[in-house]
Amino acid sequence: MKILVLNCGSSSLKYQLIDMEDESVLAKGLCERIGIEGSKLTHKVPGKDDFELETAMPDHAKAVQLVFDALTDKEHGVIASVDEIGAIGHRVLHGGPKLTESCIVDEHVKKVIRDCFDLGPLHNPANLTGIEACEKVVPGKKNVAVFDTTFGMSLPEKAYYYAIPTEYYEKYGIRRYGFHGTSHTFVSHETIKFGHLDPEKAKVIVCHLGNGASISASIGGKGVDTSMGLTPLEGLIMGTRSGDVDAAVVQFICNHEHKTVDEVLNILNKKSGVLGMSGVSSDFRDVEKAAEEGNHMAEVALDAFRYRVAKYIGAYAAAMNGVDAIAFTAGVGENDKKTRKLIVEQYLGYLGAKIDDKRNDVRGKEALISSDDSKVKLFLIPTNEELAIARDTLRLVEA
Ligand code: AMP
């Protein structure tokens, strides 16, 4: 079966068509600037030149139509008709406390996604728009919603409740949900498979280190804890997000800078992290270059980033009473051997974790990077959220 995976943002739409026979990507692409001037579709087919189309996309329905047109185009297409697509898997940010697993979309599911608009104000409206666009353009085709919050829904109560009055959970669903859930589920399972670990009992920590960064603990692939919270702001230091801060910082900046809470939250989400600390960039490569050139705060930002990762690894090793494997993934985790080496060598000696320099000299492919005498296995495991969504979609439509 061929599965189309869609990831809709407020003005963009990313897609991949995956042949589930061998999990190969038949085509992928991106619609940009939907609803604004200068809309463009870029369609990529392995072994062929990229196809680019600049045409008006007033809404997501038009963008979805253009994606189907590109996929079935005589010259640039990869399928003869949309009938070849078995189902469509949608990345949806927030399922709230009610939708705890991926599911086939019906009216109830759409209502819950809508009810969660205030929990995921930037993403959920766009995700629902994408689903409704598919219903309009290819009626009758099954749509599956795969939530970024699913991994966090298996957390135990002691991990997901905030220590605030329970009425706020009861009234508004305020709890830790966690994000990058599709990635944490995928990478923890791949780690178990690739590392030949016990599928029921393996204690795995996944470090998803990209522009957005989060870390998770799981036993047998089931979530035990995760660092992002009600929103993706909590946890690690990220490209532009602060991660953990004392909530009183918000009040302090509001009072002293005469800003609203929304304005300060915007600063914590978009102007903080390694960007805010270094003043250089949110891109780790730029910050590393600045640090090498002697920029002190760039060095401190990277140091603090690694330190925070190490503190969470320590906390999660304690949460699981041990750890069998630590996996690095996403942009920094998959490409930056220096960061991996420093985290392990500076902070994880007490766990008996040892990195092997030669094995660690690797990028973007599954690899064991620890030495044979390491007490904790260390891995590089590339994340693949699209494939994870396609697998879930296939599982549900075949059930
Ligand atoms: P992601 O959000 O997973 O796409 O990751 C993006 C981040 O990965 C950016 O901050 C990049 O600077 C970082 N990244 C990509 N390649 C490298 C590299 N070779 N060394 C350090 N950081 C990298």
C-alpha cells in the first residue's frame, strides 16, 4: 500500500508518498506561502530533477489539490491515479487528554482536535485544515491523525502532573504532554531493534537534539518521562527556546520591561535558547563557529546546552533505576560528533558510558558509537517522523 503523509503548518504543507512494501519514499515535497503572495510547490522524486511550480494557493485545499496533481502528473508524477494511495496520515500536534493514540479521523476526532486549539494554537488549526482539505479534494479516502502528544500519554501520573492545584488539570487539562512524541516513539523502538535490546524491558533514553530539543525515558518503548511539558517550551535549552526557567522570571521581566505575559512568552519561545544566550544565532553550527573564534557567551551557551542534556540523562537514569541505552537523534544529535562526545565524556562517566571515537565519527545513519566495554550502549539513530506516521496509518487502515 502507498501512504501519503502530510504535515500542515499555518502557511506550509510538507508531504511524502511512501511505498509501504519496502518503506521507500516515492516522492516528497513542500508547499510554501499558502494563503499569502508568492506560493510555491517544490516536488522531489528520487533520480529526477526537482519540479517547482509557482502558482496561487489561497488555501490548504488548493495546496492539497496541487500535491495530488504533482503526484499523478505524467512527467513528474509517480502514480497513475489517486486511487493508488491507500490512506493519508496527518501529523497533528495536540490530541489533548482525550485522544491518547493515533486514530482514523471522524467527526469526533475533528472536534477533539478543534477543542485543543488553545493547547496547540500554532499547529492544531493548520493540522485540522489539512485534514479537511483532503476530505474535500479526495472524499472517501481514509485520513489518520497521528499525534505528537501520544508518547507522553503513557507517562505515569507522578510524571505528568504539575504540582499546581489539581483543579487546573480538571478544568483545562494542564499537565505534561510532551512533544516530538512521534520521534521519541520511533527512535526508542529503532534503538531496541538495532541494538538487539529486550523489547519488553530495555531502558532507553532518547536525546532529540535539533532546533527544537527534547529528551525522553522509556521502558520497552513505552514512555516513562519526557522533557517538554504543556507546551514545547519546557526542558532542554533549544535553538530559540529557553527550556526550564523559574516561572517568576516571567513576572520579573513583565514588571521591569512593561511587557505582557504573551510578549515574555514570545521571548522565551523565539528569542532565548542558544540564540538568546550567545546573541549569535539559533543555528548550532553558527554558535559553534563563534565559540571557536573566541566568543565567550557562544561557548557558555553550548556548555549550558550540553550540561542541561546531561542533567536530564541523570534524572531519567534515576527515574528508570538504570539505563541500557542512550540514543542521539535530530540535526545536532545525528550530525555533531563533538557534542555527543563532550556530553558523554564530561558527564556520563559515572554511568560507565564510554564513547568510541572511531565509531562516533559517523553522520546520519544508525550506528553503535560506544566502546565494547561501555556499561551503557550509545547509539546514533536517525529519526524519521514521516515513516513513523506512515507505519501507524498503515496499521490502522489494515486493522
Ligand atoms: P533539526 O531541527 O533536527 O532539523 O536540527 C537543526 C539543527 O541541527 C540546527 O541548529 C543545525 O545547526 C544543527 N546541525 C545540523 N548539522 C550540524 C552539524 N554538522 N554540526 C552541528 N549542528 C548541526
